[in-house]
Amino acid sequence: MSTTVLTLRLDAGLKKQLDKLASATQRSRSFLAAEAIRDYIALNDWQIEEIKKAVKEADRGDFAAERDVKKVMKKWTRNAG
């Protein structure tokens, strides 16, 4: 795997937290930052794909029936309060 350098700015408090985590996990700041970015991108890629699927479903008129929505709402609000 090839790598490249990325320079970024962090506020002092965040850098201090990163240093503390790096020390506790015996990992480099660079490793932890790359891992955090990788996780962030994976999560956001997943969300974007799910939103695109939902928009396509909506464009097709593929919605839950009102009775199904009421059934789910009743299930989740029955014991509330």
C-alpha cells in the first residue's frame, strides 16, 4: 500500500487528547488519525449510499403503508411515559 503525507491543523486540546490516546494504545498519532479518517469515510460512504437508495425508493413511490407505520408507532409508544 502506498502512502502519502497529509498535513492538518488541530486545536491544542485535541492534539493533547490524541497524544494521550497514542501513548495509552502504543500507536502513533499518524496511525490513529488515519484510522479515524478511514472509519469516518466508511461511515459517511455507507450513509450516502443508504440515502441514495431511499431517494430511489421514494421516487418509485415505495413507501410504508399508513397501517404499518401506525403498528410500529404503537409498538414503540405503548410503554412510553
